[in-house]
Amino acid sequence: MPHSASDLSPAIEVRGLKKTYAKSRKAEAKIALHGIDLTVPRGSIFGLLGPNGAGKSTLINILAGLVIKTEGSAAICGYDIETQTRQARASIGIVPQEIAMDVFFTPLQALDIQAGFYGVPKAERRSEEILQALGLWDKRDAYVRQLSGGMKRRLLIGKALVHNPPVLILDEPTAGVDIELRRQLWKYVRELHAQGTTIILTTHYLEEAESLCDQIAIIHNGRITANEPKDSLLARLDQKTLVVSAETPLTAAPDALADLNPVLRNNGALAITYHTNQMTIPHLLDRVKAAGIIVADLRTEEPDLEDVFMALTYDQDK
């Protein structure tokens, strides 16, 4: 793995990156990336989120060398993907969404072959260590075609790690994976992160990004619409929900609160969403009591990442 002054560089640095797919007989020309700027700090677990067709895969494929950029620059650990291609490729491991591998090799053979592609000397290969960590050592001599879908996905992660890259991109790694395997994968990802690996995660499971990532960028229609620490992103929505449980469960929301647009929940509790810069809880409680509700219990709910995601992507292209 290359080491130099680039150790001080961001894990990923993208400037003015554009990609336009040329017109074909079947489709018009399409701008996939509109000159995006993006910096991924070293040592972070960085979430890259966006709806389907937002440009995530195009960006990842440019970094992987699978798609040629139209304009702009991109560097991995300080290595330019065009002028320092070999060093840039050696600095990154990518776990793709699609499970595609040669089914006639065993997991042990697959990792050794992959390590050979990266020029890792036999004495420095970590195939056993990686298979042990991923719970695949007992399957080391089975053919890949005999592995379950979850095992194949773990093997994909192993193949991305054979050259000990400082940056690992996980593209929808838990899509279609059962809960237990998902927990195992995230345990291993946290271990890699603790060892200093920068993790870049794309996922449609927003609760995963919320629990794992310390910084999140949202890409929509080929543009970065947000890029900031997770807590800062969640704080963007200046709204909370006050949930009021009455002594006697309500069967309808009181007309006196109609202007607050309360929502009656199945358990008879009343949920009132409010903007924190416009209203306070004491004011809301005064209104609730004035409406004749005897409060038995109350709590507040904070917005989650899904709320922020929807706010930043919904209807922007209409």
C-alpha cells in the first residue's frame, strides 16, 4: 500500500467533477454529475446517500476507474485518478452492489488471485486472516457457487481488502441481507474503522447511516445538496413532535387545536409537530390543557435522517 505525504491528504477529494453520458440511439445525452465538489476526511465513516439515479454509482465508478469523467478532478489519498492511476487504485477497495465473481474458485483461491492482481507478495497476503474475520474460514475450500448469497457478499468485502487499502467503499452492502448477517457486517466494518480505514457507505437503509456515519453527504440529480456532520444535518430540521397521552385515550383531535394540525395516533395519543423557532413546549401544553385534555404522559420526538433526506430530495426535480 502506498505511503507518502499523501497520508495527510483527504481520503477522497473531488473538484468540479462532471459526467455526461453521450447520446445514443436509445437515449438522449444525460448529465449524471453537475460539477460536484466533495471531500471525505481521513478516518471517517462517511455516508453518501441519494435516491436511485442521483449519481452515486457514477461517482463511485469514476473513482474505481470504471467510468471516465467528463471534466474536473478526483484524488484518492492525494493520488490523482488520471495521472497517478496505479497509486490511486491501490489506495481504494470497492465492494459493489452486484454479486459477480468466478464461481469455479474457492474463497481462498479467489482472495489469492485478487491479491495477485494488486501485486501483493505471497508472504504478505492476508487471505486466512480476512476469511477468519468474515466468518468464511470453514468455507475456504468450498466452491464459490456453493456459498449462500450472504457468504458471497462477505467474500466481496474480503476481495476488496486483500491489498489493505486505506479507503473502503461499500456500495449498498446489506441489500437483501438478513438481519444477523447485517449485524456481523457492521461489527467488522467498525473494527476496520477502528484500525484506521476510512469507510464510505452508500445505503438505502437510512437507519444504518444514522447509526454508523459521522458525516453524511446527500446527492440528488447529480448535485451535492448537503455535506456535513450527521448531528448538524439532523439539526437542519427545526421541528420536533410533542406526543401527548391523555388520561382517557382520545378518539378525535379537539377542534380547538385544529390550527396545529394534530395527528391522532392508534393508541389514542395526540402528536403535534411544531417548529422550535416558532413555538415552545409550555405554550403547546397551555393550548392542550385549554382544549380540555388532562395530560397523563408526554414526550418529544426528534427528526431522524429519513426526515432530512426527504426534505432535501423530495420534489426538487419537479
